[in-house]
Amino acid sequence: MKSKFMLMIIITLALSVSLSAQGEPQKVADATPLFLWSIIAGTACLTIAAVGGAFAQSKALRTAVENIGRNPAAADSIRGVLIIGLALIESLVIYVLLIDLILYFVKWGSYTF
């Protein structure tokens, strides 16, 4: 079973590589320094946001589980607040991703790529 799954993955990857090689290659040398730095800055910001979001979510979950263990009667209210808090934490990471995509796809006047 495991070998069939690995074979399917290898075939899928082999087909995707050959399909992506069909188009004309993009020239990286035509990219402006502003565009390249926006990609580097966006990647750094997204990495920091993802790590910070994961740390905040794990701390929130740990605190909620400890509080439910101390007071099982309050589990429903703690669970509701936890879910809302986790959604807000995750939305911050999604906002950073959205800003990165805007920086990547917007053409800045004469600084087009």
C-alpha cells in the first residue's frame, strides 16, 4: 500500500514538472530591485507572522486546557472564547499573506516587472 502511494506521488510530480516546462521561461534579470526586495520582505514578514501565530495559538490552547482542567464546569464558555481567539490569531496571518500577494501582483508605476 505504501509503495503504491509513493509511486502515485512520483508519477504526479514527474507529470507536473514536464507540464510546467512547456511555457516560455520568465527572465529574472528583468525584475527591478524594488520588486525583488518586496518579495524578500514579504517572505520575511510572512515567516514571522506564521511563527508568531503558531506560538500564540499554542499558548492560548495550553492556557485553555489548563483552565478547563481546573474548572470543568466552565468548559463551554472557555471553549467559545478559545475558538474566537484562535480565529482572530489566524486572521492576522491571513492578512499578512494578503498584503504579500498585493505587493507581489501590483505594478508600482514605473517599477513594473
